Amino acid sequence: MTDPVCKMEINREDAEASSEYNGQTYYFCSEECKESFDKRPEKYVERGKKAASGGR
Ligand SMILES: [Zn+2]
């Protein structure tokens, strides 16, 4: 999966932090990325693009 803030490819096991938004869980490479996301999630979530299923 991809860190929505810095677009880095990360494995769920390697994720330092995660956050839920709109019923989806997002994973981040660092707490910094999570904080940026939590401040403005709508800035990072791609709109108009359907998220692939199987995010669990
Ligand atoms: Zn990141």
C-alpha cells in the first residue's frame, strides 16, 4: 500500500502509524505523515478514484 502523504510504498507491517478516515484505514511511514494526514485528510485522499477493496 501507499502512504497517502509522501506516496511512499510501505508494507502494513512496516507502518509506523495508521489512521482511519471515511471507513478506510490508511498507513503511514512515520508519525509525522500521520499527523499531516490527520490535520487535512481530504487533502491527501484521492477523490473520484475508488479505493481498491481488500484493505484489511
Ligand atoms: Zn510518509
